[in-house]
Amino acid sequence: MISYYVLFPNHDNGMRLYRAMKEQGLKATIAPTPRQASKCCGISLLVQKEDLDEIRQIVAEKQIEILQIAEIEKDINPNRDRYC
């Protein structure tokens, strides 16, 4: 399963896009930036693939700076953090 994350140079741009997406009725989840996408700390937005074109349009219209939209293969390990 592929997840889509919008990465930002700073927190302010992430929050601007988050608010703009909510105004448009688009679903977004504020998430930590996955290590596979970027080594720096920060927030990202977990978004749905079908919304990517509309997200790009919002970014252009509102002049929100993003670093990239990263496609990350979800690595679900049912034994992670299992100690017994």
C-alpha cells in the first residue's frame, strides 16, 4: 500500500495547506515526516492520491511552498513493539 505525504520546509507552510484543504473539504492528516522521505524533522500532511491534482492547484493558487509530494510504501510490521 502506498501513502502520500506532502513535505514542507517549515511548519507554517504545512498549516497553511492544511487549513486550505479543510476549507475545500479535502481530507488531510498532520503527521511526522517519514524518515524514508526526509531526514529532517518536521510535519507533513498525509493525503489521498485522488486529491493530489487539487492539492497542487491549492499550492499554486495560495503560493504555499512545499518540498515535495512523497510516495511511501507502507511497511506494516505486526511484530514491531511486541515484547512478549
